[in-house]
Amino acid sequence: MEVKIGIQNIGREIVLESAQDADAVAKVVGESITKGTELRLTDEKGRLIIIPANVLGYVEIGAQEARRVGFGAL
């Protein structure tokens, strides 16, 4: 699922593909904001993204969609 993270005073957003579901990502983001700790997310390639909670502008969590397999006529 796609996760977009906006940083205060920065024009570009961080975009990553996460293997976690929307509830898990929302929980991690909520805990980071509530506790004032850094936001730590891992993307599908195993890269760790760390963002200080005090600079978060917004986090947009994309809808979960099933991956299509095979060739089908639409």
C-alpha cells in the first residue's frame, strides 16, 4: 500500500510502498505522534525510513488493493 508523508516546511513528500496493512501503519503513526518519538516505517524493499515526530505535517495512507494476477480482459 502506498504511504505519503508530508514534512513541515518541505515542498516534497516522502512516498513509500509498505507491506503493512492500513491499520498497522495508522497505529505506528498514532503512537509516534502521541509519544513524540520518531516515526519508523519499513518499505517493501526492506529500507527503514525514520522521521522525527515533531516535523510531521501529514501522513496519507492509501487504500489496500488486491494485486491482479494473470491476463484478463477488462
